[in-house]
Amino acid sequence: MSASRERISFEGVRGQTLAGVLEFPVDQKPHTFAVFIHCFTCGKNMSAARHITRAFTQSGIAVLRFDFTGLGDSDGDFSDTNFKSNLHDVEQAVAYLSKHYQAPRLLVGHSLGGAAALASAFNLDTIEAIVTIGAPSGPFHVTHLLQDEMDTILQEGHGEVLIGQRTFTIKKGFIEDLKQHEILSRLKKLKKPLLILHSPQDEVVNISNAAEIYQAAFHPKSFVTLDGSDHLLSEQQDARYAGEVIGTWVRKYLPAPESPSIKTDHQVAAMLLREDRFTTHVKVGKHQITADEPEEVGGTDFGPSPYELLSSALATCTAMTIKMYADRKSWQVDECIVHVNHEKKHGDDSQASEKGGSKIDHFTRNIELSGALDETQRKRLLEIANKCPVHRTLESGEMKIETSLKE
């Protein structure tokens, strides 16, 4: 199951436009929003970032991944940035989610992004948990990527560095800023759940960094090895595994809030809160479900629409009726799939035409039967489908709805 995506942009602290992608879970309202912080000189569209975030959207988490200033689709000049400006970009991403959606509770950082997640978490009250992936124990670690040009950068004030087949201008101020951000000595004061993911085969950031972070951090803290993966989690299965581990871990420390309690003495009750657009909480007997409208009509598509629920009633009732009849007859129906579409069509009967082109509800139903059935049995089961209670109700024309306001 893939997530639905929305391209967004927000303003950086210097007025530049930062580009991001917000991925939502499908068929459920997100219980948690997270910000994903990419690795040094990487970007939001890096393969690992995409596969990791899509894996844990399946756990009900919406994820914003964005490009730092001067990278990817974001405006600005990368050579004018440093670790401090990266932290400001993270704060702006958190502020954007807080204003337009919901304050994020989770930071996930890859490589230097992991160090940024740890450093940012001290200043962001809404963040309740942090995840690092292949992270150094301090941002200064990134200078090993610059060693070939370090003398030039320090002597001339800047240098051209080749990283991942791309050339970046690194200024002396960038190096000096890295020295100002020490993380390990502060970790005991963080006191927020921390998950550390690292590969023993990481040749860019040695796994000893993970040990240093783990030893310095306060409980609760967890460590999971990404055995066999490289630093960038280049293999799709490694990235997805990391995302699935994060999604599972989040359930313990950031559990989904319970659905709003609906008290009713009726068979079904639906509750829509002002802040939820069209996302509606439904109590059906002992069960809780979510209904919504599609995005094209202003909804967020976190659940089936009312007419989709009506079509579901017809499909499920049909399948159950066929199964009950087949069992009673000892007929072998291995699988019954009922496909239903609903649309409004112009009426073609005399009553509809008198109303000047009014439309009537039209359901199309296609039944798929597998099993050792002869043609006579199949035709009989088709007749039985037309006798299902919901079918009869929809075609009866004798329905009446009484409505009143509850005191």
C-alpha cells in the first residue's frame, strides 16, 4: 500500500523557499506527524529517504521530507549554509507542520541528519521521540569527507569538494561552525525516547558512533543493527526494513490516540469534529471505523466516502447471502468476490423523465465465483444474490427516514 503525497513549500529563516514532500498514510488519519532529515548534501528524493518514509506511513505516520537550503528543489546557496542553518531549516519545517497540519512528534535523521535531529530535539518542545540512522556522534565527523581539500578551505577560505559525483563549495565558516555543536555531553539531558539504527558494515560512519550515542543517551533508548546494509541504505529492502522497524518502535513510544468516544444507544453513530474537515468517526455496534470524502471534493481521503460505505453494504451482504445459501446446499464455493460500482444516471423510466432529466442511483454488481460449480449452480447463486437483504432494501422503494434533534 503506498502513501498519498503532497508537494509543499515553506519559507526558510532567510526568506528562501524550501521544497518538501508530505506523505500521508492511505485509508487512515495519521496519528503522528514526523520530519525526515536527509544526509549531508543529499536531498528529499534520495532513494533511502523515499523507501524509509513510505514504509512507516503504513504505521499511521505522516512524514515531511524536505531539501535543506541550496539543495534539491530548495532555493538558496549551499555554500552559505552550515550546521546551524540546517537546524533552522528543521525548525521551519516543524513550524510549517504545526501551523498547517499538526505539530510533529517525531524527528528521523539520516547520517548528518541524525546529528541534526538530536541537536534540534533540545529546542523543539513538540518533539517527543528521535530516530537516528547511520548518524555520527557529532557533526564535526563530516569533515572526513573534506580531508582532501581541508588545507585549501582553511587557507583560502573555501574549496571545491567532490561528494557523490557532485561538486560543492565548502567555506571555512562551515568547518568552524561544526566545531560549535557538541552533542554527546548534552544527551543525558534530552530524556526523550531514542532509537539508533546503524550498520556494522557502514564504511562512512563507523558503528562506534552509534555506541557513543547509545552510551551517552538517557533511557529510554534502543539500538537496532542494520546488518548488511551500506551507509546510504542503497538497497531498497534495507531502507524498507529500517522504515518498518521505526514504525514498530513508534507504536510503543508514540501510540496512536484512541478514537473519540461516541456514546449511543443506536446501532450506528457518526461524529464529525470541527477540526477534521470531513474525516468522520463512526461507531458501528462494537466497531470503530473512519469515513471521509475524496481530496477532489475537499476531504482528506482517510476513509471510504458515504456512498462507498453504501456500496460496501451491498457487496458484503451479497457475499454473505451467497455463502449462506451455498453452505446450506453443500455447494463448493471456495471464493466469492463481489465488485460494486455506484453512480447517478439519468432516469429512463417515465417517472424520472417527468422530472426533467432527474438522476437515479445506479449500482453495477459483478460477482466472481470460484469452486467446483456447474452452470446450473452458478445461475442459481446469481438469483440468490438478487435476494440479499440490502439489495431488497435498496430496490424496495419503501424506505422512510425519520429525523429529529436530540435534546
